[in-house]
Amino acid sequence: MSPLFSANGLTKAYPGVIANEDVSFEIGTGEIHALLGENGAGKSTLVKTIYGLVKPDSGEMTLNGAPFAPPEPRAARSAGVAMVFQHFSLFEALDVAENVALGMENPPKPRALAQRISEVSAAYGLPLDPHRTVGDLSAGERQRVEIIRCLLQDPRLLIMDEPTSVLTPQEVDTLFATLNRLKSEGTSILYISHKLEEIRALCDAATILRRGKVVGRCDPRESSARELAEMMVGTALHRPERDITPPGAPVLEVMNLTLPPASAFGTALKDVSLTVRSGEVFGIGGVAGNGQDELMAALSGERRTDHAAICLDGAGIGALPPRDRRALGICSAPEERLGHAAAPDMSLTQNAMLTGAERRELTRGGFLNWGKSREFAEEVIERFDVRTPGPEEAARALSGGNLQKFVVGREILQSPRVLIVNQPTWGVDAAAAAAIRQALLDLAAGGAAVLVISQDLDELMEIATSFAALNAGRLSEPHPMTELSLDDIGLMLGGMGAETGETAA
């Protein structure tokens, strides 16, 4: 059987870097095909080429046996190619049907579209109310909107970029059932994920990229996750090693923190209390939208609280702004890396200056010291293997994973007394994730208090000393991670006590 899609010799170069070099691969009809590679391997450039967002310098593509060279996404969609991006492109103030209509070339009338959404979403096990406001939906429901918008276009090739990064295990099961049904109906799927066990469970074939080149093809069902990771990076994979020294004295304390939501679609924090000790990695888990961003803003100083609600070494700091907290040793890395953790159009040197000025002494006599700032950026790039032409590259030019490595590395290399990080390895490849986790463990072993907010339960089980769950703005009682099973954690994420099974008040 001839392939549905094929690429032959695709090459795309940017100043200082070759993103794709002579890339050739095929996707069969009704095949779920994984695209694997470490951060900066060229995956994003390749799928953007297929979707018409990037024009290759050379090479050719075919779709269903015919030449395929879409000049823009509209042409790709018309030819039967749809894409669900890693970052949702939805308007929170509009309802589901209005958001779906915005992604269609010729949407039907509102009543007919709403009925079609209901029919298709129910048929594929992704039920959606077309009249619900998107801002009121969970992360998993928002992804359903993106998927249904694609399915209404009856695609022959569906591209999915990190589709499970914000989903619960139950939502992942639902998504996989949907993708397998699409496969049985003849739809081909190009699937990008750093979660290798998912790749092994779902995909029929895999193409592996390294530094822009195809370095291997395999059936992922016949390889272990570790073997896949080592094919991606070309070397043996290091597993993080935890220090077994007991935690020391309390460093960061939060007492009965209550805050209203910052926006109409935010989550209120309700009587949150926690203590992070010297040498401890305190893990907070929860499904997206349960107050993680609000807690992060309160701890970093972006939102002020009562002075005594947040304490550092026993002294109240709740009313201090971010700069003053950084001077005291509280560093933070928020979840949204582009636009929040980093200024998109500023260089890496400038972004290093933005948060490192206090801790790394990047000013002198009231003037910015660009030489030291550049050296700091170069140190982050080298220590955390950030794939970039250099420190003067704009933040937006980096792949998501490489920017994540830069943002987290920038904070760790400031030797913080407290580090608060939300989703530290989101969108990062296996080797880079292991390096970041080891750096967090090393920071704690050196006496820092580390607070990790993450939706990746495997990550928290690997590095956290203590665990608490955030549900609807309430934080559960913390437990030593070694005493918790996955079932216990699942109960806590749903607002139930790990021991008693009682619903959180």
C-alpha cells in the first residue's frame, strides 16, 4: 500500500542553524506515526513545513500520491491536513461553537454548527456542550475543542503536538480511544510527545530526529522507553540520584493563604498552608486550572498578600514585590515560558539580566553590566545544553524545550535560598528532563528549599520528598512521597484524603 504522506529530502536552514537536513520519511494510511527527538532536533520545523507555516529550502512532499507544497495553513487544511498545537489557540470569553467557527473556512450557521459539534463530539467519546464558555472549561475539555475543530474538517492527516501534557490519566485514556478509532477509519496521525511510554502504547511506527537529521526508524512497541530515549540523544541516559539527607529547618512557610481569583476564569486560593524545609523538594500536584498559577503568583510576589501569610526564615514577606523577594533569595520559574518567564523579542542575554540582576550582580553603579550579563547567559547555555546559535538570539527563536532549559537554568544558577518552579520539564526531552531534575535535587542537597508544581506525577514521584495535591484552590495535607501509592495520589488529586478517603472540606 502506498503511503498517505511522504517527505523526501526536506531541508530548512536559519541563520546559524540547520533545522532540518535531508529529512525523508513516510506515514502509512491509518497509521499512528511518532516523531521523536530531543529539544532542538527539528520536530517543530518539520511539522510546520507539513502544515504550511514554513517553506522548505529544498525537498518535496506528497499527500495521497500527489505533490504537496502548501504555501499556508489554509491550503494544508483544504488538502486534508489538520493540526492540534501544544499551546491552545482559543478565546476564553467565547463559547465552544464560536471558537470552532473561528477555525473553519466556511462555518455553517450557528444552530447547525452547534448540532454538528454535539454529534461529532459524542460519536468520538469527547462530549462537549457547544454553548459553554471556553473560560469555564478544564484543560482537557479545551483540548477537546481543538480536536473537534479539526475533526469537523474530516482530515486525512492529523498532527498532534504534545497532546497529553495537560491531561489527567483518565483524559489520556479517552484521547487514545479516540485516536485509535480515527486510525480504524483510515485517518493517519503524526504524534509528537516526550512521554515515551505513551508512544510505546499508542504508535505503530516512529521516526527519530537528532540535530535536524533522521537517525533511525523503529516500531516503538518493540523497544523500551529507555532505548527510545537513548536513540534520541545518542548516548546512555542518566537517571537522577536523590540525596538521602533528612530535610533541615523550615525556610518557606505559607499560613492560611486565601486570595480571590485574579481574573473571571481564575481559581480562588482557600486557606492554603505549607512548609518547605532546607534540603527538601516539596511537590504539589494537580490538574491544570486548580489554582497553580494563583499560588505561583502569590509566592513569587506578582500578587501581594498579608505580610505574615508568607514567611522566609520566620520573617513575613507577603507584601514584598518580586524584586525584593529575589534579593532575599526567592527565585521562581512560571509555567508560561514565552511571555511570562521570558520576554519573546529580547535576547537571551537580556532575559538573563531581567531576573539575574540582583542575585548575579549584573549592575554596577546604577548601570547595566552587559558583559557580565552575557557571561551569565553563556553559563546557562553551556550548563543546561541550550541549543542556540548564541546568547544574542531572541527568546522566541528557541524551541519550547530549549527555552524551558534556559529559564529553569537561569534561576538555578542564581543559587536561590528558595526555588519555586511550575512545570519544570514541560515539553522537554528525556535527557534534558533528567538533567533538570538532577539540578533541582542538587540544589536541594546544597540546602535550598525547592517547591515544584507539576502535573507530571512520574516527575514528582521521582524527585519530591513530600507531596500535596491542589484541588479547587485547596491544598491537601502533605505526606512523605515514599508513603504514597499512585492510588493515594489519585485520591488526593480528586480532593480526597490519602488515608481516610474523606472529601476535602
